Amino acid sequence: MQTLDEQIAEWRSHLSAGTTESDLEELESHLRDQVDDLAAVGLSDDEAFLIAVKRIGGADELSREYAREHSGRLWKQLLPPASRPDPGLGSALAIAAAAAVAVHLPRFAVDPAGDPLPMLRNVPVIVLAFLGLYFLVRRGPTVRTAIWTGIPFLIATLVLNLYPWDPDGQMVVISIPATTTVLWFTIGLPYMGGTWRDHERRMDFIRFTGEWFIYMVLIALGGGVLTGLTAVLLGEGLVEWLVISGAAGAVVVAAWLVESKQSVVENMAPVLTSVFTPLFAVLLVAASVDHLAGGFEFDRETLGIYDGLLVVVFGLVLYATSARDPERPPGWMDRIQLVAVGSALLLDGLVLGSMIARVGEFGLTPNRVTALTLNLVLLVNLVWAGWLGLRFVTGRTVFHRMERWQTTYLPVFGLWAATIAAVLPLLFDFA
Amino acid sequence: MQIEKDLVAASATPIVLAILAEGESYGYAILKRVRELSDGELEWTDGMLYPLLHRLDRLGYVTTEWRVPPQGRKRKYYAVTDIGAAALAEHRRQWAAVTRTLDGIWHQSRVAPQGAG
């Protein structure tokens, strides 16, 4: 017959999915308290153990509950096998193949000798439509989700193809990344299973975005080698088709990889963040010192560069937030991040100040309005994130507030991109 | 009498916070206190308390500390924070509104049949 210790050890091993070592220790402490109390009223160890285990609840149910609570950090690989959805390689490959073919369709709709821009304009819409389809299929499609996902795609198609764009204007070029951004947020709806309101799911979507990006970079590296060899071995004629189809298919395949190979990237993201946050912090502090000492050249392109800078810092903050265990007390990484955010804000403040002061001199163009508004949208986000970060490292607030700020702010980016894509062209006469 | 599952789930957070507001405690003792306060009518699956405590920790409502009392085993102690106390006060307001409403209805419906009869 087993001793009590052996029984408890076995029970612990049944529970281990979804729980951490500390969780198990706490549960064991509880179990032993219960066994002691029951033994004190005359039950044998064996009887007491059975009753105590029964009271704690089923291992599956408990593991699932823990996995849900840990969902942010340890995510889906911790869900007990029964509730883990099938990764659906078949449907992913079919949809990726369809995307790879469909991406060439606009080519046939225009005169081959004519302007290639109408084709380029529609490529992101087509590719993202297939990504949306993939998530609709994966999550179990509902009519409501399908309709709400379809509407932005329809509007984007109409805007891109029916607005009387000036082919030489700035607006037509801006509209492509702007609609792509809007549609990326639209993908969030089927990704999150048809709800926009759940903040935890929004955080999952942020994580998905970052991990998808990492996979895309990895695939692009491999794809580059493949393309180079194809060009050498089979001639350059095939390369254009290969690259376009490959990139379109990769969008869906990368999404599938994120979904099914979660644990691989889960380990990579925090490492990348911890490597690059200090490096960027050093760069930003050096640049701030340099600029404050008076040596900075301001010209028309400066704002674009600083937008890029803010995007990178925002990306680091966002990714660090999504990868961090919210229960850990503030550490040196949080302080370094705060230094990075502070210096970025300082730099951006300098640039933005001179930009606004000289807007009359330069005049407002679509490019400048886009750069300026993007800058403001990011600035507001980072100012508040920096403030919350300061309160967090000084122990006056909890990390949850930072997460909540980022998930609350998410729709602002979508609305900004939608405005740039659909409203700004009207103001600038499509030029 | 067995209290319905949804009601148990909804009341779990304020109950745990209220117990911790009496003084810091650990899981097993919290559950004993729940049983004692509800005369055994509020039946929890014991294990479910721990994911809930995790959530409260994540939201910053409680602080945690592993400690070994002089006689006894290693336990994780929970204590309510200022944010937790504020959340408890909010829960309390909401529950007070619910019970006030129900009392009102039940008071009237008890009177009504008598008035009719």
C-alpha cells in the first residue's frame, strides 16, 4: 500500500499541466492541512486523503482553471490536452495556397502594359482577407463575426478602387499602409472569436501580432535564400511570381505557426525584448544628450525618422508588457524601459516642438499630416505608459494597470488608420 | 440548501477580500472561514480558491508571502492591499444595492397577497 507521501506525489503529477511549482506547493500545503484535520477526527490517512482530494476538485477542471488564469503568460501550451484545439494544418495550407494564387488575380484585371499600382493596392486586402478567413474557420465561424469582419474589407476595397486617386499624389501611397493597418485590426475580430471587448483577448492579439511578425521575418530569411537559388538555377523569370505567392502564403502559414508552435516563440520574445531594450535605451539617452547639447539638424524628413523611433520604442514597450509576468515586482528591466521611454519622449518633444513651430513654413501635405498625427497618437500612448511605468517602479501601482492601458488604447490605432485611409483623401482632394 | 453555481462564482471575490480584510490568511484557513460564516451552505470546490487568489494578486488586490509559522507547514499568506480594499468597498456597494432591491420586492410581494385576501 502507498504511503501518504507517495499518494500526494502522484496526485501532484496529475495536476502539473497548467500549474506552476508554486501553485502545486500551495495546493499540497492545503491538502496536508485538510488531511491533518480529518485525521484528527479519527479518519485513517487513506480515507482522509481521498476526501481531501475530492474536496480540492478534479485535476482536469483545476488545471483548466489555472491555465485560464495563467493564460497571458504561459498561454495555450498549458491547456490540458483535451481542451487544446486542433492546430488545423490542413485548412491552413489550403487557405495559404488559395492566398498564393489569389494574390495574382488583380494582375489580370489591369492592362499588363499599364500602371501596376492598382494591383499593388489590392494585394494587402486580398492577403489579409485570407488570414481573416483562416481565423474564421479556426475559431468556428458565426454569421455575426463573418459580417463584421467582412464590412471593413468591403469598405477598404471600395476606398482603394473607387476613390479618384491622383496617381502621382502622396495620398494613394499612404492609403495602402493605412488600409492594411485597419484590416489588421479587423483580423482581430475573428482572432478573438468575435468579441472586441475582452481585454485579455486583446492582449492575446497583441502577442499574436508580435509573434507573427517574428515568424514572418524568419520565413523571409529562408525565403530569401530560396529565391536567390531559384534565380540562379531556374532563371529570374520565376522570381517575381515566387516572391509574391510565397509572401502571401507565408502570411497564413506564419499565423498557423504562431497558433500551433506557441512555446517556441514564447521563449524567444522575452529574450529579444531583454536584449534590445537596454541597447535602445543607450541609443536614446545618447541621442537626447546630443540633441540637448545643441547638435541636431532639423529638416523635412526628421519627423518621419522620429515616428519610426517612437514605433520601435512603442513596440518594445508593448512586447515587454505582453511578455512580462505581472506578478513579479518591478525590476531593473522595468527601470531601463522607463529610461528608454523617457528619452524617446524627450527627443520626440524636441522634434515635435520645432515641427509644429515651422508647420506654416513647410505647409501641410498628406505625408506631413499622417506623420504628425501618428506621432501624436504614439506620444499620448507613451506619455501615459511612462507615467504608469514610473508609478509602477516606485511601487504606487500594479502592473495590471499598464497592461490595461495598452489594451484600452488599441482601438485608437485602428481609428487613426481608418481616418487616414478614408477621410484624409477627401481633405486633400485625393492628391 | 445548495447555493447556485453562478451565485457562488459572483460572490467569491468579495467574500475572499472581506475575509482577508479581517487580517492576512492562507488558502485553507480562508476556506474554513467561508464554511463557518455560511454555516456550510456556501460549498466551494476547494481548489478553485487558488486560481481566484492568483487573479486577485495579478489585479494588485492582495500581496502574497510564503512563510513557515513556528509550528506548522509552509504556507502562502495573503494580505489585502489598498486597491483591494477599494475594490471590496465597491463590491460592497453593489451587493448592498442588489440585496436592497430584492428585499424591497420580497417585502412588497409578501404584503400584496395579504392585502388581496
